[in-house]
Amino acid sequence: MHAGHFRTEHDLLGDREVPAEVYYGVHTLRAIENFPITGTPISIYPELIKALAAIKQAAALANHELGLLDKPRCDAIVAACQELMAGKLHEQFVVDVIQGGAGTSTNMNANEVIANRALELLGHQKGEYQHLHPNEHVNIGQSTNDVYPSALKIATWFGIAGLVDAMAILRCAFEAKAGEFADIIKMGRTQLQDAVPMTLGQEFSTYAVMLGEDEQRLREAAMLICEINLGATAIGTGITAHPSYAPVVLRRLREITGIALETAPNLFEATQDCGAFVQLSGVLKRVAVKLSKTCNDLRLLASGPRAGLGEINLPPMQAGSSIMPGKVNPVIPEVMNQIAFEVIGNDVTVSFAAEAGQLQLNAFEPIIAHSLFKSVSHLRNGCLTLAERCVKGITANADRLRATVENSIGVVTALNPYIGYANATAVAQEAHATGGSVYEIVLRKGLLTKEQLDRILQPETLTRPAPLDVLVKPQ
């Protein structure tokens, strides 16, 4: 079996020498050679490795329960899978994240690592497959075509949970700032032009609400990926599997993962349809677009510090220029923007890959997986970074904000209910033409008293609907 530091393994293409110390086998070796694409192995996604191990463990337990796998082999496979779920041997998952074969290389990488570790636990050498075989025992009753998409869904479910938690941390950071800035008056803007007054707290509360909405959308999308096709085997017929395998393996997989998984009602549809991945990718794009918009706002509000809006201060994270002393750039919002651009591109990739499948199987699920895992992981890291290294340290330039309100023509809109639209328009035109303040023009025209103006222009009056008793009725 062993020659030097190699062992000989056989597949349908012939014999190959596999390094004696590795846990993967000949199928994985050929995949390494065939797919030198990104240089990034699937081990970069530990959730995927754990999901594959969970499925293989559930399959072993189900097949033992159904009388198709003896207890010693079952126990060894289960023990090997539990080690993988605990984070061990992940470095043995070496096939490239982008691969042909609809994920077969990934499935065989898992089968071989589990088989060889199980062989060791049984007291045998790696590669002694006559005692426990990657296909005959680890993969019994399974196909890549039901294992791989089911593993993607389980791995993505765990990833979404982490992303939702990170979004909640960012939402709480914005909520805290909304409370801190609740009484700071400023000008709102539409189309980058002065609009009407608001509080900085109201502005920041918007970002919190947007995140909260998307947390809920992600939870809804996660429900769609709880439907799996395990038991379909190759195309949905369940060929080679025990007639009772699907419900038994589902029960075992629920116990192992803690996820309320369901077997798809039509296994033919579930084996070829990638609609749940498209839906999830669309929600991830929604999250990215809104986070990017928020970061655009933060960069704009903090622009300056003297020649821009300069309404808020982002915490300085690093020197901003190799040539301009003292320059500090909004690097944390900028990195969030770039994550968003990537996620939007990933969504396009998922859409094309889902559309490109033919007949009973989609062969392009590896790129769907790679795209989704990147989007989920990078968004999670981005949310945590934005919360900790930016939002929590934001401060407000309250005096500057109030000054822009007092000097703005837009404040005249707040006077509409008191002096009427026609009078307010005349005041706005004069203020724009002369550079005078709305406050002074209203006093000079005798439209309101100083006491009335001071009361109307208080923050609590400017940033809420006008009382009914002061509304001017149309003539």
C-alpha cells in the first residue's frame, strides 16, 4: 500500500500516488490538479465543512438505523464527523472554491477525509479502504447532487445567523447615537439642497430602522433555505437509497444541527432549482445597497473638516495621506462601500449561475456557494467594523448644525402653517435675493412677533407636525 512517503490509491482513471500523511485521497488529488483557479481552498468556509460533516454523520446514523451500515463503521464515521464539526482537520479540505463537477470534488474531499480518519480510529492505515470506503460507506445512500446543495443551505443558514447578529450590533450603535443626538437641530436635505429642519437623532434613527427591516428580511430568507433535497440522490428518484432513508436522515440532521429542516415535497424540483439561493442573494444585495447608502451619508456629513458639510466627526482611524499632513479620511465607511460593491456583483454571479443550470441539475452551485459565502462573511465583518470603529465614536458639531438652521432659507417652510404659503414664498425670495435671514425679514414685515418666532423655531416645534389650532386655512 505504501511506497516511501506515498500511498497508492485507485480510481476509474487509474492509480495515483497520494502523500501518505494527508487525509484526502485520489479524487481530491485530481481536483487539486484540475482546478488551480483561485488558490483559495474550501476550508476558508468552516461552516461548509461543518455542514458536510453534519450530513455525513446524519447519513451514517440513518443507514445504521436502517440496517445498511454496521455499528463499528458507523461509530467511526460519526466520531470523525464530530471532530470536523469541532474544527479539526479543516486544513485537509483543499479543493478550490471554484470547481467543475457540480460540487463532486467537495463531496469526495469530505468522503475521503472522513473515511481516512475513521480508518485510523478503527486501527487501520489511511487508504486501507477495504475496511471502510469513502464511497461504499461514508457516501452510502447519497449523491453529490443531494449532499452538496443541502450542505450549502445548512452552511448559509449558520452564516445568516452570524450576519443578523452583526447587523443587530450595528443597529444598536445607530440607536444609541440617535438617542445621544435627539436634541441637536440641523437642516435636512433633499437632492443635496436645503429642505426643512430635523434633528440629528432623527437622521441617525433612520439608519437603525433600515437595518432592523433588513434583519427581518434575512430571517425570512433563511426560512426558504431550510428546505433540503437530502434523499433525492442523483436527480430526485432516490435511487440507491433505502426507501425510508429521507425521513430518517432528516430527523438525524435536525438533531445534529438544531435547524428546523424540511425535506422538499418534490425532490426532482429541489435538486435542480436554485431559487432559494437567488432569493437570499437578492436580500443580501438589499442589505448591501442600504448600508452603502448609509455610509455615503456618513462620509458626506463628515466632509471637510472646514470646506465640506462638517456636521459630524468620524473617529480618526489612520493618517489619510502620504503627502498631505493632517489629512484623515473616512476609511471605515469606504471599506463598507467596497463590500457593498462586491455583494452587488456577487448577486449578478448567483443570478447567472442559477439561470444556467440545465435539466435535472445545476452544475454551477460551487460559484453560487462561493458568492453567497463571500457576501455573508464580508457583510458580517463590515457591520462589526462599522459599528466598533466608526459609529460608536461619531460626535456632532452642534453649534455648526444650529447655525445652518438659523441661516437657512429652508426654515421658512416651518412658517407655512403660521403665515401661509404666499407670505412664506415672498420671504424666501427676499432672503435669497438679499442674503438676509428669514428671521429678520419676518420680523420686519410684521408677519410674526419675536416671541412667536422664537417659539416656532424651537427644535421641538421645528421637527414635528404643527398644532392644528395654528394651521392657516386656505382663503
